[in-house]
Amino acid sequence: MARLAIGGLAHETVTFLPEETTLEDFAPNIARGGEIIEAFSGSNTVYGGFIDVCRARGVEIEGLITAECAPSGLISEPAFDILAEELLSRAVSWREETDGLLLHLHGAMAVRGDQDPEQTLLRRLRRALGDDYPIAVAMDLHGNVAAEKCALAGIVCGYRSSPHTDMAETGERAASLLLRQLQGEINPIKAIARPGLVLPSIFTATDLAPLSEIMAEVRAAPASPGLLDATLFTGFAYADVAAIGATILVIADGDEALAITAAERLCERMVEMRQQLYRPVELFTAKSALDRAAALVGDNRRPVVILEHADRANDSTHVLHEALASGIGRIAVPYLCDPIAAKAAASAGVGNQLMTTLGGKSSELAGGPVLVSGIVRQAGPVRYRITGDFRKGAELDLGLCAVIDTGAVTIIVTTQNVTAVDTDPFSQFGLDIDEYDIIVLRSKTHFRAAYEPIAADILIADTPDWGPADLTTLPYRNAPPGIFPITV
């Protein structure tokens, strides 16, 4: 009977944010050993996919360590070293008793002093486990995935959907290929091609044309004789690193020429359509978004979703400033991260009036704190299992939370940096989503799975924060020449 080790270290690093990501930020989302199976079994996560395949094939599982946290600034060197060393030491301890490693990495992690720590980790794993030890890696669609990183794993698979409703499916693909390799059924050979562009996250929704057309070809590629898997990594635009940019990765069964041909064909499609890929939808300012929303609500079209997508720390206040002054109707702002305000609300007590500043503290571009006066409707720690399609079944810890109601605007304040992507903020806090005319979200694409079916319209507010749609406004220093639109 085969036995596989499972582990991972996942973080989408926004290198422009000033505050470092520390070990404390990862702490609520670390699992070890048997905790991994307990935490992720049956969930729509990469680890859930790993576990499902292993169980279906009668494969024993040895949990190493899994650690992740919300997108944030550069990871501190001590935090990465501690987590990487534990993953490495646990992998080494199981080296002789396992047949391979299933690993989850995001693909866009950066550490202060190391632009590609995932490559560093894989290199250390290779030195410790041996060049012939089978390793399969599952990554995020938004990875910056250069050839050097790919070469260190025998199998690399990435999400093909954004919203990432196929996280478990991606884990299943990686695990299935690894098991087929172990059984001698296949000889995976990888090829990559890089089209020289990177897309803002807001434009990577895989159901939006023209990206949807290319993604259809990517999903269909493995049906061709001799091909095993294909991924389009759109790149992560908010990591200023040398590996920034989109990557096409194709895996063939023992045929390098076939893999190269398929990767280059898909790459050419990206190059041909780069102008259209970069600007597929209309953008608004915070004020023009609310003006448009007011008109829609006036025509009894509701709810309207306003997306403050450039917010990378879940605390921007550009739209909130306008919303408080708008007088449009009932507005919901789920999951605004502000630990200080959450504590203030808890101290004030449920049912009491509170005046406090909210949000805008993560950087000078976040809009600045906004003064809010309202009733504390709820206060306390909140933890639940996700019911939406994105990461369904995984446990989510929001820390100490509060619901503050100004009369016109309802704001859910969290301690943990968590993005509202589904309707759980309403159901978990006992709020009726149908009572609201406008919902202000901070997601990029993941919200679409839950909100496209119910929203009267979706308005993308391109506010001046660290995740803008116009990438030419960002101060890149490490991006190489030839990456559209930032270095050409």
C-alpha cells in the first residue's frame, strides 16, 4: 500500500504593503499531523482534494504541516524560516516511510530578502529528500511560476478557475498524477512558456471573455493524445519580483516535444490577445460607483455590488467614506479588518452607542480612518465552516468581531484579515441580505460564484490602493523587461 506525505505553505504576498507578515499571522491557520485530515477532509481545498484521492485509492496519509494566511505584506525571514524548517524536518522524518510528497504552495509567496522562497523551499526539500523522491505541487492560478521553480517538482498543477471553485479538483489532479507515476503508468514531462504579460487580479475571472476562451483551450488540452495536464498561471501583479508574469505549463506523457508545442500554442494565444485581456470591463471611481448604484436602486434594481478590489488589506475606506455620505439606502460592508475597532465595540457592549474610527490604517493609500457612530449589534469571537463554493467546508476564524449599525450602513468589523467572498457574512451574523440595497465587497474574482446570480449589477471601483487595475501606477523595481503592461 502506498503512503504519501501531505504538507504546504501558502501565501499570496503583496510586496507593496508596508507591514510584514509574521508567524502570528499564520498561527490561526496552522495544522500538523492528524490535524490536517481533521481540518480539511471533505473541504473544497487543495488538501481536501489530496485527501479525497488518497482515501479513494487506499493510500495512507502522513500529515506534515500546513500553514496559510490571507494576502498581506512581505513575510518576515524568521516566520518563513520557522515554518519552512518544520515542513522540511517533518518531511525528512517520514522520508523512508513514504512514497512521495503532495505539497500545496501558492506560487506568489515572497519573503523579505528572498523573492522566490517557494523555490528556496523546494530546493531544500530536493537536497534533503533526493532528486528521485516524487513531489507533486498544487498551486494557485495567480502564481508567478518561473521555470526554475517548476523544475524542482515532478508534477505541477494549478487552478483553472477564478473564482477558485476548483481547489479540491486541483489537489485531485496533482495527487492522481503522482499516484499514476508511482505505479509506472505515466512518465510526466513538463514544458512551460511565458507570454510576457501579467494581469490585474480583477481581470482574471475565468468566465470573463476573452480569458474564458483561452481557459477553455487549457481545460481541453489534456484530452489530446499524450497530454496529461495543462495550467494557465495568470501571474500575481502585486508581487514585485523577477518571476512576475503569466506562465503556461503543460505536462505530457514522456514526450517533451509534444509538451513544448502545446505550451507554445497556448502562449501565442495569450500574446495575441494581451490588449483585450488587460481591459475587459468598465471601471468606476468610489463616487461614480455610488452614483451609478443610486440610479440602479432608484429603478428598484437591487442589491448592487460595489467592488473595492484594489484593497489588499481588507481595510480600505474610499467607498465607505462615500457610502456614509450618500444617503442612498441600506448599505452592507461585510468584513472590514480593524482589530482596534473590534475591541472598542466589544468594550462598549452590545446595544450601546459607539463612536470610533474604522479602517484605513494599513497604508497611506488605504483612504485613512473614517469616523463612525452607530449601535453595536453584535460583538464576540466568530469561527465557522465556510458554506460558499470557495473553500467550502474549511474552517474560518475571524477572531473578535463586531457588527456596527449606523442606521444607513451596517459594517462587520473583524480582527483577522479575511475577505468576504460569499453570503456567509450575512447568515453567520444573522443578517438578512435582502434588506440591503448595496453590498460593498473587497474580493477580486471569488465573490462572483455567490454574487453574480443575485446581484442586479456589479460595479468595480478602482480606488487608489495597492491592488489597482492600472498596473503602470505601481513602483516596480524587480520586474524584468518585456512584461506587459509594466515594463514595455
